[in-house]
Amino acid sequence: MGESSSSVSVDVERISFGGKEHHIQTSHGPVSVAVFGDLEKPALVTYPDVALNHMSCFQGLFFCPEASSLLLHNFCIYHISPPGHELGAAPISSDVPVPSVDQLADQVAETLDYFGLGSVMCLGVTAGAYILTLFATKYRERVLGLMLVSPLCKASSWTEWFYNKVISNLLYFYGMCGLIKECLLQRYFSKEVRGSSQVPESDIVQACRTLLDERQSSNVWRFLQSINGRHDLTESLKKLQCRTLIFVGENSPFHSEALHMATNLDRRYSALVEVQACGSVVTEEQPHAMLIPMEYFLMGYGLYRPCQMSCSPRSPLSPSCISPELLSPESMGLKLKPIKTRVSLQV
């Protein structure tokens, strides 16, 4: 079991988009954390995918009124950005070693130490889901539950490793060029929202494209290098001591990875929700599809959405779409069954 370092200090604090942004110096380098909500409430820690931060990875979910009320009513949100991915970040010096995935997980632990947090709920997307899962395997007593979106679990396959190497080389020599942005958008979103020659791309894709322009390409390169060197977590999954809820878009390039992870988790305490016509970043592309599963997942911790417990009419997922096993009394409070729920769009 890992042990976090106590060498944590604050460099800068500033107000950003309604929350306070903290720049914390850890033993593995600086990390930026944007904090939203009541500090007296339980903590929800988020970690985004490669080249994203909380503005480009979780904004859709937190701008969804029902999901926002559920999460902000119950949690104080701690958005951790990968090193150098925060808004306005400067390029990280080439003299600074690229951190390993284990060091990034340790960085999460040190961040919790700084804020005086004990056990936390975690929400991660793809690469960020891997970091938080690794954190949960190293610091099992510090994780109450995992909500993972299109997660990575295994070591890079040969094809993924080679593809990421090509992307890394393009980033290194050409920066955040048009080709890199197209590759990243394919990683994040389904073709339905990316558009075509006949159909314009959606607003969320256009917004993400703009935000990618703000990323420091050298910092993205560093995080991609870290993730490309990840190790397999399969054998560690059954040792997790927390419930796990997995979302995956059926059009995500990491769909099979999420299924592999769901298969190897303890079946008594995990559930899988597949979202139709969706890519990897469900938090942006179809955030409403996450609402009802999150509600029932959090019920197991005694957490509820304020004012009402009925499902949102705006959500494409209703209780009738969920396996009866998940809605059974023992599942809602004690055991979350492994299910495969397919969410279809309703117009």
C-alpha cells in the first residue's frame, strides 16, 4: 500500500470560474486543483483525459442542472488537472522528468493530504480514470467509490502504443496542429457529434477544439508519455475495497478496455452502463445519460438529489432501462450488481 509524502506546499491560490484554484507543489511536481462547493461536505475528486481539464472534460456534466444538483448538493468538488493542463499553464521545463503513472497517483494522495481529506469519491475519464483507479489500488482506504468513464485498465497494446508514439512525435515537432486536434477529437467523441462534409460538427466539439488551442503541446506530450507507459491493473482490480460504476460510450475507442475492466472487477460491487451513439467523453457528449445510474449508485452511500427523487424527464435513461438487479434493495444499499445497460437517445 502506498504512502504519500508530506512535502506539499501552496504556490498560488486564485478565484477561477466560481471556484478557487490552488497550485500545489508536490514531491512529483506542481499540480493545479480547482475547488468548487462547501468544504465541509464529502470530497469528490475528478481527473480528466489527455489534453483536457475540468473545463473541457466535466463542464457538460456540471452544467446539467440535475447532475449538478446531485453532485454539488452532496460533495465539494476537487478538479485535479494533469500537470500543465490547467488554464493558462506555462510549458513545463524539459529538464523536469516525465512522471510515471505511479507518481501521478501519488500526486493525488499528496493533494488530498494538503486539503486534509481522508476518504474521497473519485470521477475520472479515460486516462484520468486509469490514474484514479491506480490511486485506489495503492491507497485503498482513501477511496469510497469510483465512477469511471471509458476507463483504461490494461497496459498499452502494441497498436495503441505505436499510435500514441506517432501522436507524441507530431506534438513534439509540430505542436497542437490540426491533425493532432482531429486525432484527439476522434478519441473523445462519436462521429455523430464530430460531423461530416454534410453535417456540421456539434457545439461541444467546436468548444473542445477551441480549448485544445489553449493547451501547451509540450505538457500534453508529457502526459501522453506517462499514460503510454502505464502498467496492467487487471490483477489489482479484485483487491479494490470500494464500489465501482463504469460508463462507456459504445463508439469509444476504449470500449473493449472498459468491458475488460468490468469483467475483472468484483461482481458484487460493480456495474457497467453502456451509452449508445456516444464516444469516450460521456460527461460532455451525453451527460444526462449518467444521471440516474449515479443517483442509484450514490444511494448506496446515503446520498440523494435534493427536493425530489423522481427521475429527470430530460434524461435518456429511466429506471425501466436499468436491470432490476441494480434496483433491488440489497443492490441500492449494499451490493451493486454487475449489469450492462444500454442507453438509447430519445428525441
